[in-house]
Amino acid sequence: QVQLVESGGGLVQPGGSLRLSCAASGSITAIYVMGWYRQAPGKQRELVATITNGGSTNYADSVKGRFTITGDNAKNTVYLQMNSLKPEDTAVYSCNAIVQTFRGVRSAYWGQGTQVTVSS
């Protein structure tokens, strides 16, 4: 009953910017943390950035200073502003959320992912 929907991916040249969005919906009573992960073909999935409902953020070293994660608690939405994009950033970006449902169950959920391609 909980759904995460990502948007904002696409093709961008090196040095360009993209803004990803992830909206959570369903029987949610609380969201404790939301974040972004990415996986490139042939590589392991890696954490990109996370944010708690209190505003605490965490970033992978590879994106610090270039990416910014923000959240809108009222909209159950998290954003990832990606600047100075590099070809190595090319991957499927997936949204993750740890939520509490109406019946008190706390679980992690995943979106379907959105493709980000950085190429000239």
C-alpha cells in the first residue's frame, strides 16, 4: 500500500544538472528516513544520499559538494539536486524510504528507479 515514485531522470552533458524527485504515498503515518541509491550496469548498488525527518543528511564521498538532498515533509517528498554531473554518475537512481504505516509496521520501500545518463 506504500508507493514511491521517482521522476526527473534523463540525459545530460558532463557538467550539467538534474533534479530528481521521489514522492511517497499510501498508508503512511511517519517517514523516518528517505534516500537515494544508484546502480550502474555491472556494478554494485551504492548509497548516494539520505535524509531523516529531522533534517540530518548523509552523502557518499563521491557526491559531496555536488549533490544536495532535501525533503518536504508535508508532501512526503525528497529531492536530489545533482550538479557538476560526471559520466561516472550514470546509473539507475532508486528512492528508498523507511516508513511507518497506519498499523504501526515500520518497513523499507523502494521505487522503480529513474535512469540518469551523463554523456557528451
